Amino acid sequence: MGENALRKQKLALRDEILLRVEKPARYIGNEVNAVVKDKEKVDVRMAMCFPDVYEIGMSHLGIQILYDMFNRFEDVWCERVYSPWLDLDRIMREEHIPLFGLESQEPVKDLDFLAITVQYEMCYTNILQVLDLSGIPLSAEERTWEHPVVIGGGPCTYNPEPIAEFFDLFYIGEGETRYRELLDVYKEARREGADRKEFLRRAAKVPGIYAPSFYRVEYKEDGTVRAMVPTEEGIPAVIRKEIEMEVSDTYYPKKPVVPFIKVTQDRVVLEIQRGCIRGCRFCQAGQLYRPVRERDVDMLKEYASDMLKNTGHEEISLSSLSSSDYSRLPELLDFLLGECSRKNINISLPSLRIDAFSLDVMGKVQDVKKSSLTFAPEAGSQRLRDVINKGLTESVILDGAAMAFEGGWTRVKLYFMLGLPTETEEDIRGIGDLCNKIAAVFFETVPKEKRVNGKVQIVASTSFFIPKPFTPFQWAPMCTKEEFLEKAYLTRSSIKEQLNQKSIKYNWHEADVSVLEGVLARGDRKISGVIRKAYEKGCLFDAWSEYFKNDLWLECFDECGVDIGFYTTRERGLDEVFPWDFLDCGVTKDFLAREWKKAMEETVSPNCRMQCQGCGAARFGGGVCFEERGDGYGA
Amino acid sequence: MERETVKLRIKFAKSGAMRFVGHLDVMRYFQKAIRRAEIDIAYSEGFSPHQLMSFAAPLGVGLESNGEYFDIAVQSHTTAEDMKERLNRVMVPGMEVLNITMLGAHAKNAMASVAAADYSVRFRQGYEPGFDWVGRSMEFYGKPSIMVTKKTKKSEQQLDLKPGIYSMSVKTDENGVPVLRLFVDASSSGNIKPSLVMEAFCREYGEELPEFALLITREDTYANAGTAENPRLVPLDAVGEPF
Ligand code: SF4
């Protein structure tokens, strides 16, 4: 009976294709909590896209939040779309199958909006893939009402210029606040029969919305930006980020979509706060999401229970930039421990500072013999840690490690960055030293007869430092590939010289891709030609090291006459106008410059709870900036 | 620690888009569904306890089924009807719980019970063979032996399918489409894939079965309620009791 109806359930791809591709469940939609609406009964249809493979995209919290928000709007139906994997990509091109939304299985091209979240620079070619497979012209300029409005959001859009050509609009900041308004502007424009340009013009006046086609960039002779000029009266010269200040009373999904296949984040994700009080000088997120706003602990308890019930997930994870700084953490964890042990649910706790409290909690939720502890000193010496404003000291690390070893842990992971401003050989050698000291702590604290497997395992990983917009290091020159590799070799040999080198394993990232990420991160509109060319030559899934084609990219820079060094190794003056300066993320350029100077002086800045640094984010009128500041916080 | 648990056998159907969700993911799907439906399932002991759950025969990607099974151990239960309804409330289109029965304490688990399976096989439109397959089917089935070459990584092996084919017939479905019914051995030692039979069938009449030509539905999965010498094949849920 019902069987025949189900057999007719519409899929965009024929059986023969689904049976040929890897993991066909990536493309069928139909997941638990996926929202299907009657398309005749909505005014606006949109696709939310994460331009990477399904398993990555489905793990992203931001999309789940916006998907839930849009679908709560009665007049809107929001679907999801991800990058088809290479096998399907080829088939879709061969057979001219248009990219489709997972829920309706209908072409993206027929929808009103395509919203793309841009989480990392290395997905830029995938953005072009999504547009291309959808049958949407890559250049925003060539689009008509035949095509959806393409709007970008996410951290990379704080420097949207390298990809500005491909987007009709960008939404700068947190999506909870202005989308309703934007959609209403859209509905009105369509009702009036306004042309596309007119709609974009009106959209450009909605706070937080950047419409690239209404801005002209003027360059100086040396190639740097002179000014970014609105081309029409009434278009704002500066666009301030949008921010949700009522984080305890806003959109958050109670019924997130549950994928069939195993995805990276196969669990309930509870975002406990936004922002970070710590101000590490290399960290972009720490500046972009200021000020810190904590969610109400009762709200979090309620959501945790509901989300577990509605998804059936067997694990819950807390999400934030620095969970230890959440002021109600003990209460929340207490609640979760009770709730979860009753229901056999695992708790995963990323980004906790290692101290007596966190070790106690972690000892309850994980198998200490199997799990590892993570420290992120980021730099090998105290001097360099002061430069980057990473408050972690050697004694804190060693004390934490000693406590952990006493508690039964035997594995330690350490994360470092190479190529930080002012870094010397001595700083790099400090990495090996620190690893060695941690191993020594193990042998000192754990008597021989108590050593599990007789040993300790330390894994040191280094990534290469990439200066990002809106950080105090946005002025910093970046290393070349050769310099990066030299630093990695030095790290390796300094580890090899250590007494306990047998207990230390060392991993480092590829240098090629870091250099490219550096170009894209601080690039300008002149880069877009390179990105397009790279895509046309076959670059795709650049974030996947096995598919990253550095030679092709280099060829494209060459052919476009774009000098990589201009964007990476060049020293930028304090008076330089950056391509992203027309955006206002709340934190002032003055503050960032102050922090940059303090870095050069090796001076640390206290965190927001210890002493406000006057970064500018207080203008949003809430969060940590208006908390009672005790003088003893952290003591 | 001894706990009182009861074993239940759940029968479900899988169709539509769900055909493309593989066996391991179906298991994960039901683990989560059981939590959503708040079934009081029992867990294993140890640091990371898992649900006590055992699936019958895995179903290949692309196949439909009207007779899939898994067993769970529960610490408490309501009526079969209520539990079925609770599960169906949290299903997605293409998944339907059909029946829940209670197993005796000594019943073999679902996987070990599987002895045979009943399949409906259709040709996908445009993939029908050139010969009169409906007319020839009984002639094919009448052969004393049906030899195929089974390729493994290391060797090629000649295998007679005939003893494992318990019955074969052709009917027409409500849309007038001819359907071949195959009742075959599905035990772990002698499992016969319907596609293997169909390949041999086509080859017998000089054709190669193209890829993706078949639409296959597993109609039900059977256990042997008799003895090895005197088998009595019954659907897997006929072993359990209503509750
Ligand atoms: S204004 Fe002060 S308290 Fe607020 S985010 Fe900036 S530094 Fe922190």
C-alpha cells in the first residue's frame, strides 16, 4: 500500500547513479528532522550551502542554527546543499544534471536564495563548483532574476574581497538578527516587480549587508588600497557586523537534522557561549566574535535534554572557543553528568584548560587510558608566548601534566605554531625542550610499577602561522614555504636531541597550502581572477591535502600576473588601508595596532574579565564588557 | 550484575530513498531511533556501553525489503502495538516498523536464525533482456543444475546454485509488470544472491545481465523451525510471540 507511494519518492539522481557513487546517502535527503514544506505555500525558497563534502558540512553548527531559523519562518523553505564529491561531480557534468537541494531534490537554480557559508579559505574553488553545477553564472554581474540571489556569510567574509566577484551579497556577522528583514525586502521587491539591481540596492541598505557591486576599489601605485568608495548615494561606506546580543533568547535548533552516514560531528552540539575573553593575537575568532556572551545555564539544560531526545544521538559536546571560561560550567557539567549517565550518553569536552577541575570531570566522562590530554601552548618559549598573548605558562603546563599523569593519563597532545612574528631559533628549540620536560614529569611522578605500558606518549603538532584580517597580527609578514619547512626541520631535529625523544612524536602540516591560505586570507579583489582560473583548471577540494594541486595554483598566479609575496611576505605599514577596512567588526583598528605594538614589546594584555582593554566591542552594549569585574578573577 | 531483560524481535520494511542507506548506517539509524522512541533498551556493561541489538541478514544497497529483522533486549516494555507506534512516530519516510514479537529466553538471535529469503525480482525499465524471460523461466528452473563461477580474491570456484533455490515462479504485479519470485538459501554458509541467479539465467540464453538491470525486493526473511533433515521455513517473526 504505502509501499508504492514510497517507491515514487522523488530523487534527483537515478538509481544507476546512486549505485555508482561513494556514499549515496549524501545525496538523498530524507534525514530525521529534515524539513519538507509544501512549495506552493511558501514565498521564499532558499538553499543553505556548506561548500565541502556532506560529512563536513553536516557537522557545522552555524548552518543548523540558520536552517532551523529559516524554517521557523512560515513563508520560507530552507534546504541544504553540499559539494558533490568528485565522483558525482564528474557524472553531473557529463550528464548535465543540475545541483539540487537535498530536501526537495529540485534544482538550486530555481530557488530564490543560495546562501553559502564560507568557513575557510581553502573552500573557495568549491564555491565556484557549487555555482557552476547549479547553472549559476560565476560572476554576480552576469546574473538575472533567472538565478538565485547568492549571499555569503561566515568568518571568511570578514575579508570578502577575493571572492566578492562571485557573490551578490554578503551578510557580515551573526545570522540571527537581520535575515528576516532582508527576506522582507526581497519579497517586497519581487511583489513590486523591481529589477535585480534595485533589490540589491535596497539590500545594501539593510544593516550588516554588503553588496559588492555598489563599491569601487581605488588602488595606489604600489598596489595597496587607497579607498573603497560606494558608487551611489545612500550606500553605506562602512558596514558594521551584526551580532546577537540576546544569546539566551534567540534561534537555536531543538531538532537538528540527524544524518544517516557518520559525519565529523555525529553528536548533539551545545553552544554555551560566543566569543572569547582571551585575545590571543594570532586568533581571528577571538576578535571577530567579541564580546563574550554567555548563554543562560537553564536554557542550555533544557536544550541539551530536548536535543538528545529529538535526535537520539549518543553523545553531546559543548562548543565554544574556550569552554573553561564559561562561568556556569560546573553547574552545567553536573547536570549533564547526571542526565547522561542515566541515559548512557557520552559527553565530549573539547577546549578545556587542564586543571584539577577539568581533570576531575574528564576522568568521569572518558576512559583515561585511551584518551589524551591536549595543551595548546602555540609557542615553545615564554618570550614568544608573551608576544602572542597566550597566557599559558610552562609551570601551568607542567603542573597540569603532573596532575594528569597521577590521574592515569599517559598521552599528551601539544599544539604549536611555527613562523610567528619575532620567532627565533631559540623559540623553536623551546618546543623540543617543553616536550622533553613533560616526558620527564611523567617519569618523575609515575613510579615504574604503575606505568601503563611503561611509557608516556607525547605528540607535538605544528601548524604554520597565517596572519588573518582583524587580528593584531594583520600587519605581520608571513614566511615563505622554504622558511616554513626550515622551521619544521629545526623543530624535528630539536626534538630528536632530547633525552626523552623516544616518547615524543612530531607532526607538521604542509607548507604549500598554508602559503596559499595566507594569500586568500589577506587578498583583495585582484585575487578573484586567480581563484576562477584555478577552478577552471581543475582545482577543487583544496582543503583535502590529497586533492590540493599546488602546481596548478602557482601556474594561475603566474598567468594572472599576481605576485604571491605582495600578499604574504610583504611588511605592511601601520597606515596601510586594508581591503577589509570598510568592515567594522566591533574591534577598532586602533586597538589592533596597540596590540601589535605590545606584541613587539613582548607585553601581555590581561583578558576581558581581568581588565577591559577598550577594544571597541563594548559598543554592542552587553556581554562581558558589562559584567561586574572582580579584581580576583582567575586567582 | 544479572539483569532481567526480555528479547524482542522487530520486523521492518525499507524502501524509497532508504534503499541507499547501507547496512551499518541502518544499524546506527535504529540505535538513534530507539532513543528517540524512548524504548527501554538494555546496554552492555563496560566503560562505553552499547545497546544490546542484533540484526538479521544485511540488505545490499539499492534493495528494498518488506521483511528485515533485528532483535533487542529491553529492561521493560509496553505492548507491541504501543512500541510499534512509538517507533513509527520517529521513522523517516521509507522506513516502517511492521511487527514486534517477544522471543523466548533461548531463542537464537536474529542473525544466527536466518535460513532463507524470499525475493521479488523485476527488470528495470529499459533493461529487460532480449529473450522471452518470462516464458523461459520455468525451463531454466527445471534444469538439474545451475552452475556458476564464483570469484573470490584468490580463486575461482564452480558452484551449483540449484540446491539453494527452494522455489522460483513468475507472476504479474498490480501494474502488469512481470515479477520473478525467488525463494533461496540465505544462511551464512549458503547465502545466494538473487543477482547471481539472474546472471546465470541470462547467460543460459546468451545474454549478459547488465549492471543496475534489476529491481530487487526482499519480501521476507526465514528461519528454520524444523530440523536440519526436516526443515520447516517460517518468517523470522513467527518464532516470537505476540505481546
Ligand atoms: S570592550 Fe573590553 S571587555 Fe569588552 S570585549 Fe573589548 S576588551 Fe573585552
